[in-house]
Amino acid sequence: MRRRVVLAIVLVAAASVVLFALPLAIAVRQNYRDDELLRLQRDAVAATRQIDIGQGGGDPIEVPATADDLAVYSRAGRRLTGEGPARAGALVSDVIRTGRIEDGQEDGRLVAAVPLVTAERVTGAVRVARSDARVTSRVRRAWLALSGLAALVIALAAIAAVQIARRLARPVEQLARVARRLGEGDFTVTPARSGVTELDAVGEALDVTARRLDELLSRERAFSADASHQLRTPLAALRIELEAMALRPEPPPELGPALAQVDRLQETIDTLLAVARDAPRPRSPISVRALLEQVEVRWGERLDAVGRALRVASTGTDGLHATGSSTVLLEILSILVANAVEHGAGTVSVTARDAPSRWVAIDVEDEGPGVEGPVQAVFERRVGADAGGHGIGLALARSLAEAEGARLSLTRARPRPVFTLLIQQAQPPPASDAARLARAEVEPGPP
């Protein structure tokens, strides 16, 4: 924006200077030329007072001494004396015919012609020619002065443009920073007023938007927290009943999978409750290897229980760290693995790899036939008896990914579908913080 404002003002100033200076330069040149021709006419008239071509006898015609080329012509147009063309040119002929003083330019020289009058009759003419070097020199100096003045005006316009652009761009940049912080979830930020009416109106609109978003998200967080708390009570009662059934002499075979589903539901509720309570925070670096280990710990035995295999691997990610919440990212990967278990077949593979542009990619793949229909449809929320498909799990996973600044997509639909989670890379934490972060990743805090 600053560059555009400066460029626009400088171009307008330059155009204005050019439109004003060009006619002025032409007028100055013409004025200097006319002034010099007027002097030449005056000198020619003064010379005629000392010239008499009507005198008798053989006396030569006397002409005054001058630095100019001066010639005397008869009424017939023949040069009688002096320096000039042998025959009168058009300028001298006009003077002899009309009896008026004429001037002009011939062969790069200034020329003035004055009639010689004897007894009220034109008897000849005096032609005076002078170099136009003096006019050229004066015009050159005047044009140099105009050029310097024009450059000074444009430079002052550029300085003023920089100041104006700075004054206009600073509040716009501040509004952009405020908008970014609003996008990151910080609704306490308030843009300072700049004194520019239009920009202040935008700032006030952002203030109103921040308040409304804060109220809306506060209500949603409160509802999510309350709903999660309400769900935890019957879930705990269900776990007690299932564990009581496990104490019987012959517990039913479905008891193990049921307890696994209760555990998964408990983990999901804990994650959602933690996200609902989460305030805007700087994201911490997470070890990609530690994240994969958590996935293996959480899902290895569960897949073994249903006769499926889990393969966790990494390609070029040793020592890499990602940005985000380990609890939320683990929940996203758990949703993807659960989706592969429920809708896929064969081995479930979770593979981390280094992606271009400083991203970490984690692929979740199974050996099933794949996803039918449009690719984006798998991320749509579908609830109800006739919803079919993947329900709200994948939609929730994408929402959680976007909240963490990550990206979730279906990179291969069929066969052997692949869901890819892209997480931004982060700088590894300092050595003094590595142990603390590792413990935090393995031991999630209370919901």
C-alpha cells in the first residue's frame, strides 16, 4: 500500500510539473528570441541614421562599425555594401515593398531588416544578421533552472508522499494485525484510533465483531463443557456396570469391545472438554515421534483384539517437531484410525513424513476398497438414522485440525484410502525444556 500511494502521488506531481513546465519552457524560449529580435531591430534602426544611399557622386556608402553582419540593399534588391547575400532575400524584399520593419531567422541566425527612407520614399533597406548563440545560452540556462525546480518539486512531493503513505499505512497495518489476532482467537485486542474517519470506522466494526465473537464462542465453550460434564456421569455409570459384569464367572465375549468403546468415548469427551476450556495460547512444539508412539499405545491392543494389525512408521521425521496441541492432534489421528477400523479392512498404517514448505504429513491408510462418491462428502456432517457414511467423526476431525492450524484431506479415495494430516513444522524446543515437553506429551493434563 505504501508503495502504491507514494508512486501515485509522485506520478501525479511529475505529470503536473511536466504539463506546466513544457509550455513554460516554450514560452521562455519564444520570449528570449523575441527580446533578442527587438534588440536587433533597435540596432538596425540606429544604423540607418548613419547610412545615406541617396548621396550623389562616387562616394562610397558608409556603414557603422558593428559586430553583426550588416548589409545595405538598393530598391532593386542588389547589395550595395556590407556583409550579406548578394541579392535581397524574401525578408528584405518585403521590407522594400511594404516599408515596414521585418525580422525572422535564416540559417540559424537572427535577421532584422529596416527600410531606408529618403524624401518620404523607400530607397533601399538595411539587413542586420546576428548569431542566436546568446538566445540559445539564455534559453539553456532557463531550462536548466526549470528542470532543477521541477526535480525539487517532485522530490518534495515524494517526501510528502512517504509521510502520507506512512500515516495511512500504519493504521491499516495495525488493523491487519488486529484481524490476524482475532482470527487466532484473541478477542481482547482493540485497534487504536488513527484520526482517519474511514479507518476508525473499520476499527469500530472490528471491536463490535470481536465482542460478538467472544460472546458466541464463550457460549459455545460453556455449552460444550456442560455437555461433556453431563456425558461423563452416565458414561462413568456405564463403565461401572460393564466392570461389574467383568467380575462375573463367565463374562460375555462382547464385554471387552464394549469397554474399549467406553474408553474411546471417554478419551473423546476428555479431549473435547479440554478444547472447550482452552483459551487462546501459543502452540508448543510437539515431537512427531512421540505423537506416533501415543497412537501406537492407544490403538495397538485394540486392533489386535479385533484381529487387525497397526503399523506405525516414519520417513525422514526423526527429530522433527510440529506445532499444535498433542491432545487434539492425537484425537484427530484416533478418529482417522477408528474410521479405518470401522469402514476399512486389513492393516491400518500410520506413516509420518517430511512434506514440502515446512509441513509434517501423517498418512492414515488401510487396505479397504475405499471411499465411494465425492471426496469432500466424507467430511460433511451426517447424523440421523438415514445418514449413513462416516457420520460426524471426520467432520469433527477436520474442524479440530483447522483449529490447530493444520489441514486434513483425503489424498487417495480408492482403493486403499489414505487420509493425510498436514501439521506445520516447529523449531525444536531448547534442551532444558525437552524433558518437560516430553512428559507433557505422554501425560495429558486433567480435562
